Amino acid sequence: MVEPVDAIRAIHNAFRNDLEHIDAAALDSARGKEGLAATVERFRFFNEALVWHAHGEELAIFPVLENVAPLVAEAYVKDHRGLDAAFDELSKSYASHDPLTTARATAAFRFHLNIHLDKEDTHLYRIFTERVSLPEQGKAVGIMSSTVPQERFPEMVAWMFPLMGQDDRENMTRIWQMVMPAPAFAGAKELIKGAVGSDWAELTHRIPTL
């Protein structure tokens, strides 16, 4: 059975996957390979999604956690500011049209993000699931998801679902099916269908109610 935090873990995996591709493209570009600009440029939308995610955590997850595990979230807020700085450095490096500094900045961004997400998955969200009731978890994750601007939601789905494995796609879809009003989920379902393409058949096999 899926739990609210499974949606957070799923998007964490999407972040890891996308930044791995961006970092690899930046390294290949520094080595002289051409035609990778669009992949490297994707770091801009990647960071927008990351900022929405971090803002949602600070707005909805961290205050709930503070009630059951005081001071735990403080270090993760500092991580978020570190990620902001890593993006700024990458943005400046990319603007300089220097492939080597861009590759270095992308690698640093990826290293910091992976450490941060691993800590959240194994520490922060473990405490969250063990000490916060399921209804409160669901409420917090719902508030967190609302930080994605409504008009950008189609972009978010189109970016996120191709980066997910089948298990994460299933978990995210099941959670949205549970928490969204029926008309909203009907729209989300069409966006998911468009994002996963030929993999839609596998998702409907896993979730027959689709």
C-alpha cells in the first residue's frame, strides 16, 4: 500500500535521474562533444522544480516535523540554501560559455543534491513516517504539492514522469488518484498518459482503475 511519503521519494528519484543526465552532458560538452546544449540547458527547469519542492518542504513538512523532532529540519534548510548557491554558481558558469567551469559546477551541484536527498530519504523522512500520523502526513504532502504553480503543472508532469521508473510512476499516480478530486485527477491522468507514451499500457496494467 502506498503512503504519502512515497510521492516525495519518487520525485527525489526524478531529481537524481535528471541531474545525472545533465551532469553527463556537461562533462561530454567539456570534452568537446557537440549537440548537448539543450540537455545542459535543462538545468534551468530542473532548478525551478527543485525550488518548488524545497519551498513545499519548508512550508509543509518541516513545521510538522519540528513538533515531533525539534531542530532536525534546521540542517536541511541550510542544505536548501546550499543548493540555491550551487544553482547560482552553475548559472554563472553556463553564462560564461566556459564548458569546463560549467562541468565543474554541474558536478558540484549533483554531489550536493545527492547527499541532501540521501539524507532526507534515510533520516528526515524516516522520522516523518515513524512519528507523524498518516492523516497528518497526507495533509502535509498535499500542501507541499500545492506549491507547484497551477499553470506550470503540465510542465511538471511532462518533466517528471519520463524520469521515473515504473514503481515510482505507479506510486505517484495512486497517490494523486487518492488525494485529487475526480475532475482534477482526470486531467492529471491525461497528462501522465502523454508523458509516459508507450509505457501507459504498463501503468494501466498496474492500476486497472485508470
